[in-house]
Amino acid sequence: MANANTDTKEHADQNIILTTEHRVACDGGGTHPITYYDLGKWGQATCHYCGQKFASHH
Ligand SMILES: [Zn+2]
């Protein structure tokens, strides 16, 4: 019991899409309608449908 599986937490942090655009589009790989998110205010956004995270990258 010395080694616990902690892969789940790291996996979530690595699943962020970096973009230089101020606005991103997400369709969840075709699983939901295309939705646009504005990164201008917070510098990051999370898709309300599939939970995909986006962050601005300068
Ligand atoms: Zn999405």
C-alpha cells in the first residue's frame, strides 16, 4: 500500500489547450454544438459542455 495511484489529478491539469487567440471554439470533438469562448477577460475558459480548458498563451 506504499504507492497510491495519483494519475487522475495530473491528467486533468495537462488537458489544457493553449492559444494565442482571444476567442476559441470548442465542439468537443463533435460531441456538442460549436461554442465560442472569450479569453480576453480572464485569460482562460472552460467549456460548459465537455469541460475542455483553454488558456491564452502570449
Ligand atoms: Zn467543448
